[in-house]
Amino acid sequence: MTAGNGPVILTRGLTKRYRRVTAVDDVDLEVRAGDRYGFLGPNGSGKTTTVRMLLGLVYATSGSIEVLGRPVPRELRSVLPDVGALVEGPAAYPHLSAAANLALMDAAAPYPGGPGLLTAGRDRRRRIREALEIVGLAAVGRRPVKAFSLGMRQRLGIAGALLRQPRLLVLDEPTNGLDPQGIIEMRDLFVRLNENGTTVFLSSHVLSEVEALCTRVGIMDRGRLVAQEELADLRQPTGRVLVQVEDPRAAKTVLDGYVESADGSTLAVRVLPVAEVTRRLVRAGVAVHEAVAERRTLEDVVLGLTGPGSDRVDGAGRADPDGSVAEAEPRSLFDPRGRVGEP
């Protein structure tokens, strides 16, 4: 298989165990060239472990991985020059400038065929300058990183991922620490890179960002890949029409028997299609402001497919040593068994 005619990321039966705990369980990922792929799931679902295996930072217990058509980790050195990555937050030497940190990062990375044009000082300085400009740090390239805000450090990490104009961009929570304007800037940047041929693989908890950016998603839960589809296919219609009207009381009378619920001036209508709902209301003289077929949100899909994350510590979703999940018996706030100092 070659990177030109096959998936950019392909795993088969990918599994990672830590003693008795299975962190990743028989995962078959397929990320196609040109995808903007969102990798989702609650904390502890196996997302970051999977990403680390894709980059050769953790070895799989079993299964296979191909990145850009080459097996990983066996041919990792030939793969990494074409991959830009930001995993688990950016790291930098705080006393060095942003530009100096990028120079060290670039020098430490492998080069295909050994040292050559890419390692030349002039070319490296040009690529560092361009990366800092792209992420909005051109004016502070010589400032020590210890003076950077959290958002500026995040931008620096993204700049490091872009130094080599990668064919594949692997990002783990890339918008952490960014303000709303910065989030929009980075989203637009990733779209532009994708339009210019870079495949984007994005792991994130921010569902609204994934919904705005990604065209395809994979959803993890308790180590397993529970869904992998086009985003548009996951967001299927619910079968209801949401209609906003001038006079909700009159609209309910016109649509008697079809109104499932009401929220102010917006009615949820079942069975009837949008055109029929609108036709009946207009014919009865009820002004219609908006009528749309309701679709499931990405949040609806993810919550419907996944359980609680590993950061929940009240007992629900608690992981036993064998990796299974035990459900806790709910307790009332006033249950004597819940008092401090009592079992």
C-alpha cells in the first residue's frame, strides 16, 4: 500500500494492555487522505494512548499500524518527517525564545536521507519565521517562552507541528488555552491547511469545535472504537420538525395531534414533513418565522454512545483492577452512610 492511494492512517486490531487493564481494545481506524478527522471520547477512553501509538511513542501490545502507507513503528524514521504533531500540550525550554525552541525542535527531528537542504541554517530560519507568522507569534519570536501566556504557548506548539509543512497533522486538544478569537483563527488555519493537501487528525473534548471543523469522526468508549462515520451521516434527522411561529396557541390548534412539545414560540412537530407543517400554518393564517427538520447534534451522538469518563470519582463508571466498570449504589445527600468519617 502507498500513501498516494491508501488511507493516511490505518490500524487493524490495535490493542494496548497495561497488565490487567486494556486501554485500547481491537481498534480499526481508517483516516483517508484529505480527511478532517475528529477523534472523540470521554477521559480514559483510550484516545491519547491511540495517538501515542500512531506516533511511535508507545508500542502496541498487538495489532498493526500504518501511517502514510508505512508500518509503524518499524519505519517510523521515514514517516515522521511528513507528520506534524501536538500531543498532550506543548513543551518548551522556558528560558529560550520561541524561535530558539523551534530551532531545537527542528534539529532534533529526523530528516529523510540524512542532513541536507532542510537542515541548512537559512532554510531553517525561513521555516521558523513562516511558522511563527502563521500562528500569530511573529512579533514575539525572540521573547522567552516563560513570558508567554497559556494561549501563546499553545500557538507555539502548533507552530512546531507546522515546521515541515506536514502531509499529516496530528493534534491533541490544540485549542487549549486559546480565547474565542484564537480558536476561530486556528480552526480557519486547519481548514486552509486541509484545502492545501494536509490531512488533519484532531483529538478533542470540545464537541462544538469538532462539529465546526471535521468532516468525519471516530468515537472511542472504554478502549473500543464504537463509531466511525461521516459527520453528516451521524447527524441524521430525528423525524421531528422545529417550527417557530408568531402565535404558538393558534399553531397548536392547527397542528392538533402532531405537536410533541413546545418551548416558547417553538413547537416540535412529529410525523409531518417541513413543507406540510408550513403549508398548514400559512393556510390557517399563522405567521411562520422558521421551520427546519431537526437533526441530532454531535453531542447527542457522543453521549448516546459513551459512558462516564475516568475523571468521575463518585463511583459511577469506576474502573476495577481488571478493567471492568462497577456501578455504585446511589446515595442520598442525607443518607447517614454518606457522612464524613462513616463508611
